[in-house]
Amino acid sequence: MGEMTDKLKAAANKTAGSVKDAVGDMTDNERLQAEGKAQKAKGDVQDVTGTVKGKLGNDI
């Protein structure tokens, strides 16, 4: 995957994670909150991966 693909997936995961986290908070659903936090963290990792690929080139 290239830099842009990783960045787009990161944005999607961060958005979905934020929604899950917020809904879990509003409904007192700890499991949903945890899933949201984990999905946001996954998005953060994908964002860093995309940045590294951008700096090093898409050949990696």
C-alpha cells in the first residue's frame, strides 16, 4: 500500500473509532468505548506508517 492509501485508512479508522468511543460513552457501554479507542490507535499507527512511506518512498 502506498502513502495515500495508509493515510485514507487512518482517517477512516480514526473517525469510526471516535464515533464508537462517543457512542460508548453516551450509552455507558465500556466495550464499545474500548473498541473505539483501539480503532483510533490503529488509525494513529496507520497514519505514522503512511508518513514513513512518504518520507522513504512507496517502494517499501
